[in-house]
Amino acid sequence: MSIQNIMNVCFAICITLLIYQNTQLKDEIETVKGFSQLDVDKSWDRMDELELRIDFHKDTLDLQKQNIAEIRDLVYEVSSNRFDNDVILEKRIDKISEWISANQDYLFNK
């Protein structure tokens, strides 16, 4: 009977140790789950902040693209007007030259 008692005590001690170990592992798992949930929440917060920044920069980029397009159009318009003005000025210079030549001929012939 003493061997049976020793075996029962050893068995009870093993079961107790397994239960204790199981409880400790469950506590560790709960702790890890808590920390991982905090990390996940922080990651989501960072992602939301980054999305806001991306949206802001995207809006800024779109505005800059629009401004660049307007500037390009203005430069094209100014360069076109300059070309047109140069043509107009050349025509006026030609007319003035003709007028001066005609007047010179008139004045010299008198």
C-alpha cells in the first residue's frame, strides 16, 4: 500500500504542477495578447495619421500641378503675344520706314 500512496502523491504533484504551468502559460498568453493589441492599435493610429498626411500631400500636389499648368499656359500666352507683338512692331516699323522714305522723297524733291 505504501507504493500505491507514493504513486498517488507523485501523480497528484504532477497534476498540480501541470495545472500550475497551464495557469502560468495562460497568464503569459493574456499578457502577450494585451501587448499585441496595444501594438496593433498604435499601428492603426500611425496608419491613419499617415493616410491623413498622404491625403494632404496629394491635395498639395494636385494644387501644385494645377498652378504649374496655369503658369505654363500663361508663359505660352505671353510668348505667343510677344511673337504677335514682334510681328505687329515689324509691320509698324515697315510702314514708318515707308512713310519716312516717302516724306524724304517729298522733302528732297521740293
